[in-house]
Amino acid sequence: MATGVGAMTYRSRKWLAAVGQLEQCVLCGAFGVQVAHRNQGKGMGLKVSDALTAAICPSCHHEIDNGTTLTRDERRERMDRAIVLTIERLAERGLVVPA
């Protein structure tokens, strides 16, 4: 894991697989999730850290990425909330265990 200018971005197939194991959207409870990366902080064609992902349904994912009913700040707040809820669910289910 790296942060800062010129640092490598955290990538983990295990992390993404764990997020994908959550069957219900952490925001609305719908079944069938996508592993969605946070948009803020990415560059052209680049994804942010895999640690900044959320288990959300296609509808919530679309609303956060392209929706018109929320402001940009509201979309960012919703994604941040989804990331925190995803981490909480991963810990509760034992899918992420501290080293």
C-alpha cells in the first residue's frame, strides 16, 4: 500500500473478492452487487486504491457515478458512506481480519 505523490496504488484481488462476496447493497439492501471504486482522486483512466471500494447495486452505482438527483458533494458523501459500511460488513462477516 502506498500513498502520496509517485506512490503505487494499493491493489488486492483478495480485497475485491471479499467485497464482491457481500450479496446485498450496503446502501439500499438490494441483492446483486458491483464492486465500485471511489471516483474522487483518480486520474484519467485510473482507479483509486482497491481499499476504497463499496459493495453497491447497479442502481446505486449509477446514481453515485452518473445520477442527476444528487449534487456532486452528495454523491461523494454517499460513496464514502458506502465504503465505510462495506468495511463494517467485511469485518462483521470475518472476511477481513486484522493481521
